Amino acid sequence: MHAPLATAAGRTASPTTARLINDRLALQLLQSEGPLTASQLRKLTGLSRPTVADLVDRLQEAGLIAVVGESGAQRRGPNARLYGIVADRAHLVGLDLRTHSLTVAVADLLGRLRAERTVPIGPFGAPGDSDRPARDAPDPTAAPRTAALAAVDATLAEAGAAGPHTLAIGAPGLIDPATGRLGGSTPAWHDALIGALRDRGAGTVLLENEVNLAALAEQRDGAARDRDTFVLFWLGHGTGAAVVLDGTLRRGASGGAGEIGFLPVPGTGGLPSATGCDGGFHSLAGSAAIVRLAAEHGLAPAPDDTPERADTPPAEALVRDAVTAGGPAAFLDALAARIALGVSGVCAVLDPGCVVLGGEIGRAGGDPLAERVAARLARLSPLRTDVRAGTVGGRAVLRGAVLAARDAAQDDLFGATP
């Protein structure tokens, strides 16, 4: 009978569990620090020379690490060998689904981007195609599904990947935790595409709400890197939130945690209902409401006289212009007051200590809008809350999808931590 072994984490475990823990620790170090020698691994892990030698051999045999060079110009031999993760051991796909477009990113096992493309999807047919025959076809989702699958395959080919190990998809709407399916009024081709990707059987397919993925990106790479508890407020065409408590994303019993569009707030002239969020926070802070608010302050969307502006939603353009071109301060103040109503309601229940403003409006408003929201919030709530502008930008959902795919692939290949 084997005696329990001490691991680098200071725990005792069976030999098998100890190997899993030590292998995972070494792989995490190689991911975060880059290539390391065996001596450096011993120093960073606290493991013995024989234990490190065994795990290096084991990880090499598994095809997870390889010698990638030598350390120092004057050093040669086994002790100078640099070991690194074999990044091409698995390819990952992140997808950001929008109503009329799809963005695909292919990354390696370390999460490094290898290829990316955005494809417009017409409302009824193939990219840019809204002809009536496609709309009246027996399966109106066939053309957009085919176009989306072709975009995924073309991006994989560009990255030199035979196929994905893991795909992570960010989509608007609720994700039913019982069925793993999209709910709400999402485009039909989204469900059709997700079903087709699952039917292929080529890799694990993960489905997540887009705002939750944006929160993951802000947690790992953005404004919430120093926080294990925070709320991401998504301010765009619609409104939503992602809740991260003690480092863990909280989805709720039905996947609806963060549906702040339905939050009853003063100033809407009504109340939301089970069938619609009109009268809720959405009626104050959704893009259509922001355009109306701007009009009350004498602002109107500028003509779409450049390709950049043509691709920018009116509300986002109005907020960005107010920030960068010195627009009426009263407009930004009024917008901040509206956003602070929703933030104060969430803070009263969760007390997250940190709120990140994301989405198109949060990105356009940046620090000036975040500072105004913080000042207004301090008048509404006794709870100390840091309000920050998101820093990942317009690629937050896509980046979050790649990170989610990387986590799942590494759990599979590296072994989940016991």
C-alpha cells in the first residue's frame, strides 16, 4: 500500500492524485511564465529533482510539452533545456453571434489568436442576401447556417487547424441550464448553427450568454483583473449584467441572473412584465432610450458620412461624440443618472464592491461616463462601489469565448485539478 505523498501545494494525496496536481501546476507555470528549465520548475514548484524529472518525461510523452530551446548562451546540456507547452496540441474556436453577423476566432492551446474573420449574415439568407426565395424556403435557417459553418471552416483552414478541440459560443439570450439551449427571442439561425456544430461531433461545444463571456474577458484581461467579486453592466442595444462572486460566474437557477432590463426603476412610467422589459431598466438605458435622451438635449446622430460611422450604432456614436467632442455635459449627466439607478439596485442586493461598464455604451462613455455614474451612485447608496469603464473593448465577447474554450481544453488535456 502506497503512503500518501506531499504535493507542491502542501497537501497529501495518493500517488495518482499527486501526479495530477503536480503536472497541472507545472503546466500552469509554463503557461503563465513561458518556457522554463527543469531547474526553474523545481524552484517555482518546490518539488524534488526526481519528481520534476518524472513529470517532464510524462508531459513530453503525452505531447503536452517539448524542448523549445536552451537557457543562456554559455549553458549547454540537459540542465539548460527550455520546456514549453506544445501550443498546437489543440486548436480552439471562439464565436460571437450577433443578429446579422458572426465573428470567428481560432486560437491555440495558449489562447493566442491564429485567425479571425467577421461574416455578415442576411436576415433570411446567405451573407448579405435578403431575397424572398430564401425567406420562403422550407428551412429559412439553411442558408445562414451554411454560411456560418463555411466561415468557421475557412477560419480554421487559415489557422492551419484540421479541426477544433473545443468551441465556445457567445450568444444573446438566456441559456437554459437544464437543456443547454438558447431561450428568448434569439434569431432562429443561431439555434440552427449551434445544433449543426454539435451534430458534427468535432470537438466539445460550449454555449454561454454573451455578457457572461464579456465578464470573463474583463476578469482575465481587463478592468476586473484585481477583483474576484464584481458585476459587469452591459449597455448596448439592450441591457444585461454578469455576476461574478468569489471568482465564480453566477448564472442563477434558470440561467437568468443579470437580466437587469426587467429591473423595476423609477422614471419609466410603467412596470416590466413577464413578456417584456418595457417599463424596466431597459426603458431607461437601452440604445433607443439613449437616442431619445440625446434628442431631449438637442443632439441627433451625425450623418453616416464615413465607413466607420456607418458601422456605429446611433446611441454609441452620440455618447462617444459627447465624450470626445465636448458635447453637452447635461446629456452625460442625465445618462449617468439613469445608469446609476440600475447599478444601485444591483448593489443593494449583491454589494459587489466593483461595477464594470461594458457594451457599446460603456465603451463609448469610457472613464468620463464611469466617473459620473460613480458620483451619482454615491448619492444613492451607502455602499462603497468602484465604478470602472471596461477595457477589453468591442472584442470582449469573442475574447471571453476563446478564454472559455481554452479553460475547457486545458482541463481536458492537462487534467482538471482534483
